[in-house]
Amino acid sequence: MATQDVFVRKSSGLTRQISPRDALMYAAMNPGLLYSLVYIIYAPAFYEGAHMGIGVLWVLLMFPIAGLIWYFSVSMPRSGGEYVYISRSLHPSLGLWASFIISVTGISWLGVITDWWMTWGVNGTLRAIGVANENQGLIDLANNLDQQWVRLLIGSISILGLTTWLFFKGTRTMMRLSYWAVAFGWLAILILLGFVILSGRDAFVDGFNRLSGTDYETILVAGQNAGAVFKVTFFATMLAGVTYICLNTLGSTYSASLAGEIRGVSRSQALALFGSLAIQMAIWFSAYQLLYALVGRDFLHSMNALWLNGDAAYPASFAAPNAGAEPFPTMYLAFVNGSPLILGLFGFCFILVTWVSIAGLAFAPIRNVFAWSFDRIIPTKFSEIKTRYRAPAWSIVAVILTAYIFFLLQIYRPDIVANILYSIIAWFLGWIVLGIAGMVYPYRRKELYEAGPPATQKRIGGIPLISILGLVTAVVSIFISWAVLKPFLEGDAPWSGLWPVYVMAGIPVVIYVIAHYYHKSKGIPLSLQFSQVPPE
Amino acid sequence: MLKLFFATDLHGSETVFRKWLNASKHYGADVLVMGGDLTGKMLVPVIAEPNGTFTARFEGSVVKLGSEREAEKVEKTLRARGYYTERMTAEEKAAIQTPEQVNELFQRHIGDVLTNWVGLADERIDPQKTPAFWMPGNDDHEFVDTYANASKAVQNADGKVLEIDGFTMLSLGNANITPWNCPRDVTEEEMARKIDELAAQVPDMSKCIFNIHGPPWGTNLDLAPELDEDFTPTMDIGGLKLVPVGSTAVLEAIRRYQPLLALHGHIHECSAGVKIGRTLCINTGSEYSEGVLRGSLVVLDQKKGVKSYALTVG
């Protein structure tokens, strides 16, 4: 007894802490660790002159936000994430608003990304092996799998079957998968490293010139003509970093909802929130730098520019008749080494890591739907836990069905989904509100703040650190929103293209107004439900 | 119409108790009920160092306190969250070795705090205007009864059937056996026997409120983290793996007697309202360690039964 920090008596509920390593792996794998293979196509195509390796440094901007969420999760260790933090610091309507748009953004990605692993993971790998080995049968198979109805079928099975089954299974499978996802993320990096060390640029150039139907130098010239910028520019790198790369970190804060339900979370949360960002930075930096080393940054960006502009110089071997015509990195590897085993393993890494991240992206939305229902802002049906499955069945169903709608849009109306991608602005709008919540928390909820663990009471220059982190979070979120909105602000894109953001921002307002009047009619207004009881 | 405010599992939190005392005025409630587990679980030694400073270790933090004022501030913060604190030297702390010594320490602090609470309750609550009830829960030792019975304003409802403005309230602070073997854990058979004895005194179940600390098994009210043999929570797809840990005797009693309303606590993680047959069953959960008063406001009508209810976060 005497060696303990505190004396404890025999009473219920005294449990040990969840493994910090579990929390770390969970947080690390939620954002797809290998989405970098996709963003190395898009980011330089849209931000010419970007250097993706350097761009990873902009992820440092996410650390203060992780810090704020750490403070909140330790101060209020409850499930519900931003919803709980904002509701208690500002107002439940704002909590709902922010968490709704963050949740729907996550769910939209779940739908969209399901198509990624099929298009680039399965089909892209088959096509790459076919091209490398001049096997037309495999290329035809990839093209057939790229057909709309086939992707619909496989994606439906994946979302409505496998992912739903995983949610209802109620075992430790998800945690095991998280470990595998992180391991396979690193395996992909090791494969890239092997290509760079064992083969190198010359082997790539030889293979490309032999198998692609064009040649390396031609691509460089055509790429420049198509708008590729070889010089590294700060502005383009910054925009690529704060949009695509920072966007890739979204989901790493979900551990706040996970470990928030038990006490003593400060260590595991710190490791999860900051450690996951460190893992992501390491993997992405490695992926970008190794691909640059193998293929050449100028060449890679030239290919992106040719693809984006539909240039005639774009190699026919990359073009797919149905979908997935982007220059996905597996094809580059195929020009170096055509081994089906190695290419298949690399493709499998992308498939597994991406598929697991889908399950991770649905975690917080399920919890948030549960929390809204619990507070009776939406019907209480969604907070029922089915004893048979020991899971919030209706919350899961709502999230899965919403994700499936986004998946259908991705398959049939990718033009709409392209607009939905701007919903990322909505996520950061939500975090602007979170930042404001952090700023005012010690003042508006003084007794909660002062009752928090000592670690959350730190001050700098007399100002609570959580307020400072709140300010930084708001500023960073405004900055990232500006970066994403730049095409709209400069008139390059119509503001009507942001309609998904308007819809997502409008729906929670409608929900809250309905809930407000409904409960008022029942004799217990929502405002009373959340109002603070003075202790004195 | 009767507006009832129910909260539970405050576990020694000074802030939550004070909020509960003020809940009647704040929510416009006619009746206050506290459903058990009044006492705290942990005691933090505040070590007086030879140089006049103090050190407190808790929740993985080492807090250095440079002055008496700082020490008092931290002690107040800890009390707000349900911890007890004791000033002692490192040597005095090291001398506390046996479970008996620890129990004696807790008993003294629990007694002091409850005595203070009884005084506060008697000062702030007018029982003629706002009937108020509390009771010990499964985590509370037997000696807590002495303090729970001492208030003039707040009645100890445990093991009684009481009349409240045309309704009756059946109260029981026990829970089924937990992994920790708490002071008032009882077997399911014992639980069933106690409920049956009390139920026999209820004149009309359609106007009866069950105020039973342990929630019914297998409902949304009793899901708690599954623990392994080392008391470590196990993981699940949605975070922690949750399993039902409520009482089958309580479930059976609610099914059989079908009271108007059943109020529960015990499982802090799992607050919700569910229907078992005609009975609305509520577990408000608890966030005592954050100084948050989780509660439930229930509007009862003599003719319509439960008119409405809401889970509150105050």
C-alpha cells in the first residue's frame, strides 16, 4: 500500500489503463497510411512546383490541434469527441454542428475510399503485372474489373458485408487489424526502399523506355509543356502540404473518443495523438522521397501533368478504359521489376491498409451519432445497444447506409463526389469552432477546468495553455480552410461548387431546431437539459 | 404532476453533491433522489516536505506545491472530483502498510465528508417544500448508514417503500456481485428476496418508482467494459468491449412487477433510458470525477404515468 501514489479502497469500477500501444496503433492507422501513393499524383498536379517530401513538414501544424484534443480528452474523458468538448464549452447546438460536419466528412471518405482499393489496389496491380510481363490477359482482367457494375458489386460486398460484419462482430479483430495495417504500411515502404537500393533510377528508365511505348525524356519535355513545374516552390509546397498531406492526417484524433471512456488516459492519449502523427510523417516522408529517388521528381510530376490535362503524350499503358487512369505508383514499380510476387505484395499493402482505414474512419461517426442520440437531439433509437451484438446497431446502420450512398455517388456520379471532397473545408470549420471552445473553456467552464487533472492546468504567461492551443487550432484551421478555398477565392472555381459544404452545414441546424421545439413541447426544453447547475 | 430529479454515483465529489442540492431550484424539480454510492474511492496523500513545500502524486502526475495556499487549492480540486486528501509526511505515509490502516483512514475521511454534507443538506433543503432522498450504494460501507440517517432534510430511502405525492418509491442500494466484491454486493438470490419483500408493501405498481442501485441485466443500462483477469478493459471495434453486468434479479423483478418507473445507477459508462414492458428504466450514469452532475428529470402524471423525461448534464 505504502508504495502507491494514492490509497485505494475496495470499490467497483477500478480498472487498469488501456495499453498506450493499442491507442497509438488505432490512431496511426485511421488515416490511410498509404493514401500518400494517391496524393503524390493529385497534389503536384494541382499545385505545380510542390515538393511532397518537404510538404510533409506542414503536418507539424496538426500538433497543436492534437494538443488541444489531448487537453480536452484528458479534461473530459468521454466518448463523443468534438461534440462533447464543444457542447460543454460553448453550446450543444454548436457541438452538434461541428461534430455533424466532421462525422459526415469522415463517412463520405469511407464511401469514396472503398473505390480506391479496388481501382488502384486490385485493378491497378493486375494491370501493372500485365504490362510488366506483357500479359494481355491480366490487362484485360484489370479492365473488366474496372467496369462500373463490377466495382459496384465488389464495393457493395465490402461495405454492406465485410465492413458491417466487422462492426457487429464485437471482437478484438479491429485492433489486430490496426497492428497489421501499420505493419503493412511499413512493409510498403521497405519494398520501395528495396527498389531504390537494389535497382535504382537507371533500371526504371530502362524498363520504362522498353515497356511503356514512349520514353523517359519525351515525358519530361511533354510534361513541362503540359504545365509541370520542376523547380520547387515554397507556395506550391505549402499548399500541397496544408491541403492533401494535412488532410491525410484526419482521423488520427479518433483515439480521443476511444480511450476517453476510462481514467488515466493522459499518457496513452499523448502517445496516440502525437505518436500517430509522427508515424504518419515518417511513412509519408519515406514514401514520397523514395518514389522521387526511384522515378525522379521531375518525371513523376510530368506524368501527373500529362494525366491531368489528358495530354496525348500520356503513356497508353497507364490508361484504363473505365477508371483508374491516374499514374498510380505500382505501375512505376512494374517498369523496374515485373515480379508478380513483389508487385502483388505492394498492391496488397495498399489494399489492406486502405481497407482497414475505412473501418477506422467510421469509428468516430458511429460514436458521434450515438452521442447525439443519447442527448436526444436525434431519436433515442440510435443510442440503443443491441444486447445480441453489444453494439449501437442503429448508429452503425445509419453510418453504413450513409457511407454506401457516398460510394454509389463515387461509382455513378464521380463529378458530385469531386465536390464532396471540398467537404474537408467543413471539417476545418468544425475545428475552428473547436479552437474557440478551447479558448473559452477555462473561463466559461471554470469549475470543470479547475477540477481537471493537474496536467491540464498549465499556464503560459498566466494564460491557460488550453486557451493558447485553442487559438492556434482556430488559426491553423482558418489557414487550411483558406488554402483549400483558394481556387474559389481567386475565381478559378465557382462558389456553387461548395454546395456539399452548405448542405452539411445546414442539416445540423435543421436537426437542432426540430429537437429544440419537440422537447419544449414535451415539457423539458433542450436548453435545460444541458444547462449548468451552480455548485454554490 | 410531479417533477422528479434523480442522480446517482457521486462517489465523494463535493461539486456534484452541491450541484445535487441545488438541482431542485435549477430544474424546478419537486423531489430529489440520490441513487447510491455516496463515498469516494481514492485518497491522495499530500506529502509535507522538509522544506515547507508539498508533493502530491495522482493520475500519473507529480504535483509540487510551493505553499500552503497552493496545497489547499489542489486539495479543493481533488475534493471536487471525489478524492479524499490527507496531509502527512513521507514517513507517515510509509507507515501505512496494512489494509486495516487504510480502512481506518478512509473511514475517518468518509465520516468527515458525510457529516459536512448532512450539515449542508439540512441548511439548504426544506423537506416540507422539496422532499429529498438518498441512500448508500453497493460501494458504500455499512457505517455509511449512520451518516445517511443523520440528516433532517434528506431521508435515507434504502430498504424502504416511501410515499411521494401520490406515488410510492421502493429503494434498494445493493448491487449484484462485482469483480471487486464491494461492501453491499449481494447474490442474485439475495437481491430477488429483498426486492420481493419490499414489493409486497407497494399498494399500486402502476404508481411505483423502483429506485434500485443496480441496473437490470442485458439492457442498455448495464454495459460496462469487459475486464480480463488483470482488471484491464478489453478492446472492441467501437473502442472498449462492453458486456452486460447488471442484475438478473432486478430484470426479473421489473418484468414481473412492471412499476411505472425504475431508476438505476452503478454503471457509470452506460446511461440511457429503455422500456422493459411498460416500465421506463433509466440509468443516468455518472461523471463525478469531472464535477459533472449527470441526472434525469422525469415528469410524472397521476393519470398518464411518465409524461416525459430527459437525461441532463449539469
